Amino acid sequence: MPDPALHLRLGGPDDAPAISVLARRVARRWILPDQSHEAGHALLARLGTRSLRERMRDGQRFHLAWLDDVLVGIAGMRDDCHLVQFFVGTRYQGRGIATRLWRRAMADAVRRAGTRRFTLNATRVAVPVYEHLGFVATGPEGFSPAGVRTTPMALELAADSTRA
């Protein structure tokens, strides 16, 4: 059951340090064990505060989930269609936070750009989470330009969909 005290809001550059801490913590626990040392190092660099601020300045939108003053979830979207970061703190997983955060980010993209197709590149451990949210694999597992092992996935909204 979702936590009623969960507060969702759009993040800004001042949130980059908190986003970085949560994203790096979750990445170290869940993503890095399945990646090469080089790919893991590159991923952690992209999750740094400076990189996140640059992405925000370039137009990426970060939806944040807070419980009181604790950041517990992040959904980063590029071009209102490609989910680039999606993290929920380990101790907060299984509470419906991911679903609520995804619905908020998706609704924002639909409202802003009329998006009907969403894409992402899922790490191996995250594929079941994204399948639960309605995404399907669109190709085999492969490597990103930075060497991160991922599976391309997409979610297509029906023309009459009310999911957003």
C-alpha cells in the first residue's frame, strides 16, 4: 500500500546533491555488481552532482519522491520520452513508490509533449520492475556506449489510454 505521507515534486538544481547521493547509493547496491569496473566508474560519474545539474540545465526533468525530509525516489526524464534515471532507495522499495513516481513522470510528459511512447535502457536487475510498470523489451541485452549492460525497453500508451 502506498505511503500517504509521500510527497512528489519536480526537482531543481539545488536538489542535485541529494539526487546524487541516492542514485549512487542505489547504483552501488543494485547495478554495479553486474557491470565491468570501467562501466561502473562511468555510471557513477554520470550520477555526480555536477553532471546532474548540467542535465537539468539541458532540460532533463527530475521528479522526486520525499518522505518527510528524506529523498526516497528519483525519476529523470530526457526529451519527455526517455527515462534516464529511475531509483528508489533500497529500504523504501516494495511500498508502491516506484509506481507513483513513474505515473507522475509519465503524466508530466503526456501533459507537456503529448508523449505516447516511452523508452529506457534497463539494467538486468531492473527489467522486472519496468515490466511491472508496463514496459516490454524491444531488443536483446547489450552494452551502452559507456559499456553499461542494458536491455532496451518501451511502453506504448494506447490512443485512448487513461493511464497518465
